[in-house]
Amino acid sequence: MKMYKLNFIQYPKVEKIEVNETLSLQALKDNDEAEAVIESFKTRFNFNSLNSFSFSEDGFLSLMIKLGGKIIVSKGESQAIIDAANRYKDLGFDLEFISLNRNGQLNYDEIKSCDFAFISSYIMDTYVKVDLQKVKELSGAKLISNVSATLDVSSCDIAIFDAYKLTGFSFSSILLHNEILEEQYLALIDITSVVTILKAVENFTKNIDYKQEFKIALEEELKEDIYFFVDPNETLEYTLHFGLKGIKAREIIRSLALGGILVTNGEGCSLGLSKPSRVLSEMGYEELETRWALSLSFKEKLSSDDINLIVKAIGKKYRQIKRLG
């Protein structure tokens, strides 16, 4: 059975972990090989400092406290960042959230001058692109951005490489920056994470060739039963986000998986397929509507015949679930 993987942003292809024993840290040697790997990661993205950290509520709270100052956070960020931001506020620090509009766009009107902004180049779940240059102009802030779905570091001051999103494992994640944070001792850097994430970065690919064809085929197959929460023209070029009216996404996700078609309903924070999209809730949708959502991300080369087969399968499974419901 051929497998169609249309969820690579959330569920990357897991590779075998291989870390040479020469990269282990020893007290009585120079550890040149480990330092060379770290240096190659920094050089690849033109940063001069690297830190490993936990992509979690505690990890981000610690990062926020280290940064200090006034912070703004997009409501379209990962759940770990949102949870850390709420705790940061509860501790009495200066932090404001930037809301999302009904169309999924960041509410730029709420952005004011601040020191740091946790805002990525796209909104989680929906993939709506964010104008980071506009954020910089409005805020004057240093930007902390998750670049794991794009590898685009051009507008951020601290680039976050999410280990799970890139490798499928919950290693330490990586921060690249230019001496914004204190230098991390070599012994505190998770070298296994550096090696594994760097390998994932080197093998990172995406496909922008057939998004429009996929969208048109879905509209023809599903007609009034498909609903676009956001404008597909405003999302990352290799992604598609939509809803199928009247069913819970997890039901069709599981049914399609049995036939070798892998899709998802959102980011890693919704793993288990039981939670509705927090991002759609932030946009103003009711819980029942948020459960319609499906997300596709394109990496593999697909022919028109492949696309037609996948779309027909989605339509068939949708109608079966609708009848049983």
C-alpha cells in the first residue's frame, strides 16, 4: 500500500539516531569535534551563539525571565509559549498578548513598542504568514521566532529550532542568536540534539508545486461541505488548511490513515487528535467549528493522479462519516 504523508510539519519522518562517540564530552581532551558541529550549525544560519533548551512551558518561562523587559506574544504561537507567557504575567512581569483577527491574521494594530516579541513567521495550525518586518517596525523589538517549518531566519533575532517538529523526538531544542543570551558552557549543550537537528535541517525539503491543484480538486469534490477558515493564498506555499463541515476531524484522520493517507488537525500541541484548535478559538470560532479543521503540508512529489486519488478518498470517507453521524 502506498503511503501519502501530508502532515510532515507536525509529524516529521523519523530517522535513525546516530551520534559518533567522538562527540561525547571528555574532561581531558579539547572536544574539537563537538565544537565543530556546533560551529557548523551557527555558520549555516549566520549566527554566532547557540543554546540548547527545553521546548516546554518551563523552558520558555526561563527564557522570558532571562530576557526580561517588556514582552509581547502572538496568540498564534505554540501552546508551550502561551502557557509560559501566562505564568510570566502571573509573576508580575510586563507582557501583552497580540490577538488574531477572524481571518487568521495577526492583529498588527495591537503591537506597541517593546523589548522582545515571541512571534513566528506563521500562525500555528493555520499556517497564515506573518509579516515579521512589519512587526519589527511597529515594535522595535528583538524577535524570537520558531523557524522549524520554514528555516527562514532572515527577520528574527533568536531563531528557535523545535526538535520534535524537525526530528520527531523530544530532544532539547536549539536557539541561535547573536550574543543576546549568556554563552552556554559546552557541557550544558545537548550535543545529541545539535547533531540530530542539524541533520534534519540539511535534509529539509518542501513542495510548492501543487497546492492550487489540490485546493481546486477538494472544492470540486466537496463543494459546499468544505470550509476555508483562512485564505489559502495567505498561508505558507506548501500548506493547506480547511474544515469539513459537520464532522470531527479526528474521525476522518483515523479513517484516512488506515488507507495510507496521513493528515492532521493541527500542531504538535494537539497530538492525540482529541483537542480542538486553540488558534481557531482565538480567531472567534465556536468549539464545534474548530473540530472540523484539517491541515495538509506538502513535501513529497505528487502527480495529478495521486492528488485525485487522495481527494476522492477524503470525499468518500467524509460522506461515510457524515452518514454514520
